[in-house]
Amino acid sequence: MTRPVNIPRFYVTSPSPCPYLSGREERKIFTRLSGDDPSALHDTLADMGFRRSQNIAYRPACTGCNACISARVPVWDFEAGKNLRRLLKRNQDLRFGFGGATATIEQYHLLRRYLHARHGDGGMAAMDAFDYQMMVEDSPITTYLLELRKPAGSDEGRLLAACITDVVNDGLSMVYSFYDPGEEQRSLGTYMILRHIDLAREMNLSYVYLGYWIEGSRKMHYKSRFRPLELLGPNGWQNYQGPPDPD
């Protein structure tokens, strides 16, 4: 007997100011990741451009705007250019950890510094320690947490960066990353993507999912450094054909 398919119920948020494009409003369509197999549901929705936040899957559903486009890096085709290779060398002293998604107060304090410096007026600015714990640990699918630290004996192994990472059917999905805003010279956001590409290869996975990309957005420009970059359009995943990166 064929098992019945449980079709999730979807909802739409009220309009709110867009955090990326001035003068526009954003709305999201979302559903809860529940049922007998939330991982399978998540994989199906991820193929349609949905992202995860705790036990919710969502995607933009803005009136008259389709600027937010899902982006991923095909890890077996990616080759770091000279600037990215210099970045790898610059950070080779850092200690790397990749383990279970458990929130700590050290991570939360780092997140607070990051939000204050980069997103002080954003929707996460008022997040408290309990909110952060839920963001990390309330996941119905396989989720890990990446950490980057100063080398042993240097500044007591201080935490410099972290990323909540989901394992999906064909890759790693970077849910949310944050880092020490006082370490600009290390380009930690970009470096974390490079480490995820290495991890995906080690795990024999094909892609690293970078979330949404918006052409012309300064906040999103760094993602176009990872060529070949694939964007999800009406006809499926297509190579990004934008101007070449100076790397």
C-alpha cells in the first residue's frame, strides 16, 4: 500500500521593510518542518529554494520582486583563485572544529558583537541567549556547528567565528554564520565558505548552499567570488554569468 503524502500547510508573513533593497518590502512564505520525515520534507523544499530557520522552512514571496535567488557552489568544479589562496594561507593558523549543534554563551557573546557591528538595526538585534540557543539547537534535521578559534596558546584559543550548518541530501547548507568584527583582515566570512567547500568534498557531497543572492547588493557581492556559482531560476540551476571577479 502506498503511504499517503502529507502536504504541509503554508503561511505568508505580513510585509516588512526589506533588509537588502532600500524602499522595498519583503514577505515570506513558510511552513513547519514536521511529520514522519522532516529531513525529506526539508530536502524537497530546499530544491525549491526554501531555507531553514529552526523548525521552519521559508522562502521570499515579495509582491513584484524576485531579486532573492538561491545560490550554491558546485564543490568539485570550484578552484580557488590567487586571492582566495592567499586568504587560505593567512588563516592556516586557526583551529577548526565541526561538531554537534550545541549553543554556548561564548558563541552568543560573539554573535552579539557581530550583530552590533554589522546588523544593529536588523531583526536579530534584540536576540537574547535563549533565542540564540533555539536558533542553534531547535533543528529537526542533521545540523552541525563550525567553529574557528585562535591557535592554542594564542589569546587562550579565543572563538573568532561560527556557522550553523545543515546537511542536506546533496550538500552542506550554511544556515547562519557570524564572526569577530575586529578581525577584518582575516575575511572570516569568506574563509568559512572555503572551509565548507573542503568539508563537502571530504563528506563526498556535491554542493555548498550559500543562501540567497541579490544582484547589485553590496552585502551579497562576496558570494560571486565563488565561481562557478549556480543560481536557481525558473529552468533550474544555472551558472552565474555576471562580470568576472578580479580574483
